[in-house]
Amino acid sequence: MPKGVVYRSFIMNHLVHHRAQLGLYLRILNIPVPGMYGPSADEKM
């Protein structure tokens, strides 16, 4: 694969990883998690 594609996929995977960590830490602190990829279980429809 070209370097640019590998680099871009690594960066995207890394950003998704940190977003998931943020959601976990918010839940541990009992802070409602905002919808990141759509509504979360903490949001009312």
C-alpha cells in the first residue's frame, strides 16, 4: 500500500481509539456521553 494510505489509516484508527477512551472515561465519571457517531444511550430521543 502507498505510504499516504497507510499513514491516513493509522491516523484515523488512532483518533477512533482516543475517542473511545474519552467515552469510557466519561462513563466512569458518570458524565453523560455525547453522541459521537449518532445518538448515545445517554441522550433522550
